[in-house]
Amino acid sequence: MTSASPSLAPVPSASTEPSAFAEISQETLALTRRLFVQLARRPSTLVAGVLQPLIWLVLFGALFANAPEGLLPGGISYGRFLGAGVIVFTAFSAALNAGLPVMFDREFGFLNRLLVAPLRSRSSIVFASVLYITSLSLVQSLAIMGTAALLGYGWPGGAGLLLVLVTLLLLVFAVTALSLGLAFALPGHIELIAVIFVANLPLLFASTALAPISFMPPWLGWLAALNPLTFAIEPIRAAYAGSFRLTDVVLVAPYGSLNAATCLAILAGLAAGLFLLIRPMLDRKLT
Amino acid sequence: MIELQHLSKRFGGRKVEPVQALDDLSLSVPAGSLYGLLGPNGAGKTTALRILCTLLAPDAGQVQVAGVDALAEPRTVRRLLGYVAQEVAIDKILSGRELLHLQADLHHMPAADRLARTAELIELLAMEAWIDRRCGSYSGGMRRRLDLAAGLLHRPRVLVLDEPTVGLDIESRATIWQVLQQLRDQGTTVLLSSHYLEEVDALADRLAIIDGGRVIAEGTPTALKGALGGDRVTLRVREFSDEQEASRVRDLLAACHGVRQVVVNRAQGYSLNLVVEDSGVVETLRHQLAEAQLPVFALAQSRPSLDDVYLQATGRTLSDAELSVAGRRDLKEERKQSMR
């Protein structure tokens, strides 16, 4: 025991306050670091997260390996068709689970530690989750793309890779925001897991991940053409097919044809909308 | 330094019967003092502290810390405050040092200061031996010390602690007491809640006794106890008496000169609590009892304690209050409220 030194440093006045950007970066990076330290010490999430989509790709790809030639639009093989779906679905699932750690922080009281700290912006909590999940999704996606290439399903190429990256970032941002919103709105982790469980597979089946719209009855086609997953899958699929011009039509929906730029714009709008929607929830925790 | 004015807070409503956690509670903590909030579990201590720390909004009332309105400028107040919660919130996967570094970043401390300050607190709270182990392996005392370090990291002007020593080993408790006193001596305002009488009695410069969501007594421990006057006597004629005998003894005692406030304590085998003006009265009592052919199983005499202050104000002892409150609380609802 030595002498305590509470060192009553004066509270900085508003004029000497460091920039908002510096403070938000510091908060966000610290929170992101925590998530990565957790991952490094409990790598099972990462291992399972990489293995699962690979199993999907191998098994699902094999399931339709002997489908008749020319069954799919453009005459591509089912494995090549499936790659984009698995990438997007993997990123989507990871992002949908992003709220779980926050929910556990709520339940164990750790979130109080964040809420009594003078965070410059509570959006830092969202940004940290987005950074973490996006990095994780990229690792998973690269593993999927590498495996797909080895299985002979092709490789999107440099510009295509960039398109994949941007698309995933937008989707992950939107879904992470949604999941964090649920983590604040729902009473506990049981309810959150239930919502995730119910949302996950139906959104997969009602998208173009596993089959093109032309295979679907009209009602399902409509659902798939409104499903955010579809807006992420189709540009990536186009990139795989060798097309990465943003003006190329990538989705022929019952309501009209959409090009890649429109799909990305829809995803961006969704991400912005959901972020703005959950912002008040974060702030309400303050009062 | 801290001003709580006319705070009210009600929990529950739709499904469960609402609980008035705070009922027009007002409190003023002078700068540089060590201030105790004493009250049974469920008295509203935690609710008051959570409102002070901007985790909860009151239904009505004002909160000021160092002249800053906590409801209007919560972020400024968060910078002034260090909060050590009742339920220790740590991340099991991180080491203690990593947790302190995270905390430092959440308070926007520069890197050099962060390292220096962490080292300082590790030494102060004697945490060197285990600070780099994962928090999941810590004992209750270690966790509490780490949590205290986290609360002190940014050099708050006001340190708020909610039941800081509940369930702690003696060594950890002594460490925490010592640190709190040092902090106070060096100018930090310390506000702690406790339902341990002796803790508040030993530590606090001033205290407020809270019951049913309002302040029922306030002052320095010496003044509060001194105001009661006289000595406390607990008398048991047998180990287990009955009501009839107890009331007989009560009538006998009440008739004695220099005796007041004779109360039958049913919860403790019909023992009798009374106040005597001076020590000589006790001898008179012994004679009276012997004449009435009543035995004396136990007779204890003491100076007034804070429990007597509580008893005087509420008509029950602190431990009895805890028992009666335990049945009325809706723990599920409280947990929901504390989950943010």
C-alpha cells in the first residue's frame, strides 16, 4: 500500500476538448480491440464460422452437381451459382448475431461500464461491432472464395473483389445495426436468439441464394426480389460471372430490372435507415 | 458537490404492483467528504446512485454534480464521476490490465497517462500478483479491487460506490476502506451506500439514513447517536421468554425511574430493548428484577449505535427491515430495470 493519488486534474473545458473524431476513434478502437481479444482467446467462433460455409458450399454444390446443363440462366454450373449465395448468407448470419455479445454485456452489467463512461458518441458501440463483424466476414468470404476457386467455381478478379467487399460492408452494416437494435429492444438473450433463429433460414430461402427468381412461384419471386439479401447476392454473382460494371443489369425482378449500382444504393439506404432507427435507442439508455 | 433534490422514481406498473423506489428524496453531499448512505436492502440506495450516475432518469427531481445539471449535461457529469457498481461488471476473457486500458480509452486518456495511471493503481490496490491473469479467475475481493481501480482511473472528483464491501474477505475490505479514506483526505468526494452499520459508522464523515425511498435522518454519526442520549440496554429474562412474561417485565421496567422506550422485541425471543439515562439505573433494574423473582439470562448495555438511530426513526431495527423488505421486492422487475 502506498499513498493514493487521486490527482484532481481539472475537467477540460469545452474549448480545449479534443476533436470528436479523435475521441470516437479511440472509443471505437478500444471496443473493437476487446472483441478481437475475445475472439483470439475463444477462437471456436472463427473456426466454426469458416468451416460452416465451406461445408455448405461443398455439400450444396454437390447436391446439384448433376443438374441438367443449361438449367440455370447463363448456363453456369450450380456450384458457381451458389458461391455468391453462401458468401452473402455467411456474412448475414454473422451480422445477425452481432447483437448477442451486446445482449450479454447488458445482462452481465458490463454495458453499464460503457454507459457511465463519457463516450463522445454511443454509436462507437455500433461501429466497433461493424468493424469486427466485417473483418470476420472478410476472412470467411476469402475462405469461401478460395475454396470455390479450388472446386473450379471461378474467381471474381480484382475489381470484382472490390465489389464483393463494398457489398458485404453495406449488408453487414445494415444487419449489425438491426441486430444491435434488437439487443437493446428485447428483454433478454433468449428472445434475441429466438428472433435470430426465426429470421435466419426463411430469409435465406426467400432470396436468390439457392435458386434464381425464374425457378420460383410468383409470390416467392416477389419476396425474393424485395429481400435485402438478394440485393447483396446479385452484384456479387455478377462479379463472379465476370461482369463488374455498375450499370449492368444484375437482377430481373417482377417489378423491373435493377443494375448493380441500384442494388448497392438500396443496401446503402437500408444501412443508413437502420442506423438512424437504432440511434435513439442507444441514446434513450442514457436517460 | 452532489445535490439530489426531490427525487422520485417508481418502478413497474402494468403487470406488477408499482414500487415507489424513491419518494421525494433530497440529499446534499459536501465537497471533500466521505458520505454514507445507510439503509436496508430495498430502501432505494441503488436507485438513487443510478440516477446520480446518469444510468436512470428520475420521474421527478433535480440532480447536480459540482454545479452541473446531470439530466441536461450527462456527459459532463460522467467525466466528473467514478462509479463502482454493486454487481461487479468485468469481462471474464480480458485480463485486469486489459480491462483498465479499455476503461482508459473510454475516458479518452492519452496513451502515456494511461500506462502511468494503470501502474499507479495496480500498486495502490496491491494487484501486481494477478493483474495479468484473466478476470474470470479472480476472487470476489480481486474483482472488487479491480472495479474500484477502474472507477478511479480517470481521477474523478466524485467517487460513487454501491455497497463496495458486500461479501468481501477482511483483507480486501481493509484495503478498500483505507483507499477510500486516503482519497477523501486528498480531496475526492466519496459517496458510498451500505447496509453495514459499522462500515458507515467507521468511515463516513456524514451520513443519511434512507428508508422507503426517503431520507429519515441526516448528520454526522456522532451527532446522530448523541442526539438519542442515554445508554441502550437489551434484557432477556430467559433464553426464550413468552409474550405474557415479556409484557410483565415491560410494565415493571417502565415504572422504573430513568428508564424510557421499553420495547418488546418479538423477533428475538421476546427480549426487551430499553434506554437508560445513566449507568446507575442498570443496578436499580437488577434489584427490581430480583425482588420480582425474575431471572436475568442476559443483560447487555451499550452506547447508542446507528442501528438505534434507525430504530428511533422507523420503529424497527435494520435487520428486521431487511427481512420484511425481502418479501416485498420484485427482484425480476429490479433486474430488468438494472439491465440497460
